[in-house]
Amino acid sequence: MAQTAKQPAVKQQPAPVVPPPPAEEKPAPYDAQFTRLAEVLGSIQYLRTLCGAPTSDWRQSMQQLLDADTANEPRRRERLTAAFNRGYRSFAAVHTSCTDAARTAEERYRAEGATLATEIAARFGN
């Protein structure tokens, strides 16, 4: 009698573990203002660097805001980072040297940024 090799029993694979969908990120009530502030900070960072203004690291300020406000919200963090970069790049595309127009824009954006920060803190701060 011919002996057949025993085939191992087919082991059933457990169903793959599917991670739950990421929690839906709900926009903060001040996201529109915060997005504009991020864009303004990016613009200021570029213009102040271009014009050799005394160091004031607007990028670091933006990083601190992101760390404090978007710790567990990667998509929101990406949107705000994109707004900062958009502000930076929009002025980089137009201003390649420090001119009176660049200095005026920087002053106006600094004033707008201060207004936005004050409004956000007054309306939504703790």
C-alpha cells in the first residue's frame, strides 16, 4: 500500500486587523483666522529676512503655535503649515530684493498679524 504524505491542515489566517478610521478632525471655531495668521507669519518671515530686519524668528513662532494647537490633528497641522508656506512663497515670487514696497508690505502684514492674534486670543482664548 502506497503511503501518501500527510498534508498539514490548512491553518485559517485570522482576519486582518483594520485600524479604525482616524477621528474626524473638527475645525476650531477660529480656523479661518488662524489660517490667515499662518499665511501672514509666512509672509513676514520672508520679508523680514529679505530686508535684513533684526532677527525675529517668525517660523519658530509658527512652530510653537502649531505645537500648542494641533498636537493631535495632523491634517489641520498640514493645512496651517501649507498656509505659512503659501505666504512665504507668494512674496518670494514677487520680491527678490528689499524695496520700499517690500518694507511697506512687511509693516502692514505685521499689523494685520498683531490684530489677528489679538482677536483670536480675545475671542477664543482661555
